[in-house]
Amino acid sequence: MAASRRHPGILWVHNDGADGRLFAIRTNGQTAAVFRLAATITDLEDIAIGPGPAAGAPHLYVGDIGDNQGERRSIRVYRLPEPDLRPGTSARNPAELDGFDTIALRYADGPHDAEALCCDPRTGELFIATKQKRKSRLYVAPASRLTNGAEVSLVFLREVPCADVSAGDISPAGQHLLLRRENAAWLWSCSPGETVAAAMGKPARRVAVLGPPEEANGEAIAWSADGRGYYTLSEGKRQPIYYFPLEAGLAAGAAR
């Protein structure tokens, strides 16, 4: 899930797996537009938003990064300028998206399953957090290497003690990073001039997510466009969207 920078009150979401549709939904749950990526999809797991090659234009980064069997030679991210909404489209009648970049990413140490993709709005770097038991491995793709058709070697940064990570997002000004699993979430804060890698070397603070039973399979988290709070969402049909003001989320997370 990612909060639109062009369309107030719009969240970009997608289905898990090989379905290449992107849904623009309002924060009240109504569908505003539906699109389909004209690409071969293996396992979509997360979507991020951030800068791209066109200055001043927010871009979507759609992460075909899942690898449950740990056998993919490389994974893919699809990058495109955040599109105009298309009234009249639907889940059965999506608008085709074909003006996107395809970027292959490869782990130097072999395949990993991952479900969390983030984009640093300050630098344009992409970050992937792997899904593993007891810990997550954080990798970065330098922004300068993110060109259409490229295969980029992901650079390992560090491990963080977060198990089963299923989503992540960096706040619009780049000062906070969130990772979550079904029933827990963690926040790191960047000091002015501090890199994401350096910030994640510090202890994380717990923030609130609901998890089961309210979120049967909570695999999405996204900062609001103003950075004052974050949204969460579960897989499944007709799932509610939850919003947590940041300070309230920190207080509730600390109390757990």
C-alpha cells in the first residue's frame, strides 16, 4: 500500500501474487480507478512511491519481489509515473498501463523471499527487507542504477531483529521508516542528514497495528501523504482500512 502524492485521499493497493492490477482506492474504501500492468508478474508483494527519473513527478514502484521457494535468480520492480485516475474503470475493466520501466534486482548472496519494499524520498534509493524467522536482512538498490532494463545488484546493509516482515514504508519527508508483520510494527527515525542504513542500526520503537482477528492477514502499511500517521490493511475482500496518528501509534505500541 502507498499513499498517493498527486490525488488527495487516494491509496494505491494491489493483490498478492501474479495479479498485475493496481487499485486506486479512497480512504473510505471506495474504488476510484483500476489499472493493469502489461507485464509478466510472478509475485507482487509491496508498492512504494517516491522520486523517479522525471524531476518533480512522483513515481510508483511495484514490487514483484516474492519468492516463497527461494529460487528466483532475480526479482523485478516496475516503475511508472503516478497515473491520472481513470473514472469508469473497474476490477473487470482495468485501464492498461504500458509506459513503465522494468528493473531487475539480484541478491549477491542468493535468493531471498521478501514482502517489504520502500523508496527513500530524499535519495530515490530502493530498500528491500527480507521475510525470515527471527530477523530481516535489509538491502539497498542505488538510485543511479535504477534504469529501464538494468539488472542491479542489491547491496546488503544490515540485519534487524524483526521476524516475518510483510510490508514497509518510508515517510514522505524521509524522517521515519516502518516495517510490519501481522501483529507487530517497528519504527526507526532518521536524524537530519542521517542515512536509512545508519538509522536502522539504532533500536526500533514499537508502534501499533491490530493484527488478527481484526486484520486477518495484515500485510500492508503506508504513511499518510502528510506524514502524520499511517494506514494498515489486511489481505482479503472487504477489509477495513485503519489509520493511526503517529503519536497514538507510538503510545499504543509502547504499552504492548
